[in-house]
Amino acid sequence: MSEIVIPAATIRATREDTSLEQLCFEFAHQVLGDPRKAARLKGYVEAAIEANPGIAAAGLVLPLGTEIRLPEWRISNRVEQVRLWD
């Protein structure tokens, strides 16, 4: 079983009308190279909120130039097998 690691990083909101969720997705997509994997990350946005105390006060759309710390995030490549019948 292997893991994929999204490294910790500090990024900035460089476009208007950007949300934290969008920044997390774009960074994960850049690292993973697959938009489907990036879209299915669970808990990454919540971890980014925890890493940036007070960011929720900025609202849904981040002010231009807002600096965001993204935490290191580990993703397991383990595939769960589902059996329809025993």
C-alpha cells in the first residue's frame, strides 16, 4: 500500500472571487495531476481552515492577496473491495 503526499505550502489568492475551496482544489490538482482525484479529497479544505485561524471571518470569497497555509495531506492508494454477495 502506498501513499500520495500533497506537500504543505503557502499560497496567495491572486484572482478576484476566489474561495478557499477553489484554492485547495487548484493546488491539489496541480500536485496530483488529476482533477477527479483532487475533487474527491476528503477533509482537505477543513484542514486548511484549521491551519488558518480566522480565515472563516474573511467570508466565502477571499480578499485579493490573502495568504493561505495549506497543510501536508496524505492520501492512501488502498482500494476497498466491495462484495455484492457473500
